[in-house]
Amino acid sequence: MSLVVVERALEEPREFSCLQALEAGARGCLQTHRVRPLRAIIARDRRNMICLYDAPDAESVRETQRVAGLPFSHVWAGLQVVDRPQELPPGYSHILVQRTVPEGTTPAQLEYFANDPKGCNGRLRIKHVAVFASHDCRRVCCLYHGPDLESVRAGNREMGAPYERLWIADVFEAPNLTSEKG
């Protein structure tokens, strides 16, 4: 079993409960393909979403998404480079950063940057909570705790870390995928 990441870019905002109901309708398919939901991270504007699954491979997850009628833009097998579960501090938000990084990037390099070698995260009051990467480390999703989007944007700029998209999110954890809004 491995980590599989599903990236969703939704044309129209959709409530998480609606997407969750679609997936619940495909519960038999999930069981057949041995796909287990782990975490869902959905943008506050309900237009972007990252879902993490434990599954045999990306194709198994792709099939369950098709059966459930769930939209997806990318599905990839990957690895959890960093995962530092911690409570969301008062006044902070979950902020998700999606990126494509240069070829040849390694998990060790991603972990090095997540450990903030320049010290800008402390100064900007942001915390790098999790990093999920494709096996070739080209697709990367980073979860931060931060006071605002601009702090995370500035921290990534200072680190020289390119990104495609960043957004404030709500995080839902398995097994019940109950809300951890913040």
C-alpha cells in the first residue's frame, strides 16, 4: 500500500459534505480496490481540494474516483516526506501550497527546506506541517499553519520555493473525516 494524492480543481464551489456523499456512494468500490481515505484538505472557497488515500496504486484510486463521479485534475502515487501533526494555533489557518519542482529534486531536499534552513518561518510565524510528494518529487503539496496567505507566500519567496497555487483550507482527517476548521 502506498500514499496516493488526488488533486481537484472544481469549476463550481462544492461543499465537502457533497463530495463526501459521492465518495460514500462508492464505498463498495473503495473496498474492492482496497482504497482507504486518509485526509482531505479543501479550500475555504470550495474550489480546490487535495485528498490523500492509502491504496495499492494510483490507478485503483483513479477508478474509485470515476465510479463515485468525483472530479480530479491529478492523481499520483507518492510519499509523505514530512508530517508533523500539531494543533492549529489560535488565529492561524491551514494553508496548502501546490507546486511543481525542478527535475532531480529529492525527498531529502524537500525535507531540508521544510526544516527552514534560512529561519524565515519563525520570523514570519509560519509552521511547515506536512509535505507530500510524487515519487519523482516533481508534484509537491505542502501544508502550513500560518497567520495569513501573505506570510506563507513571503516565506516561500524567501526560500526560493516556486508554487502554482496556495489557499486557506479546512482539513478533514480519517477515519471519520471530521472537520478541523481553522
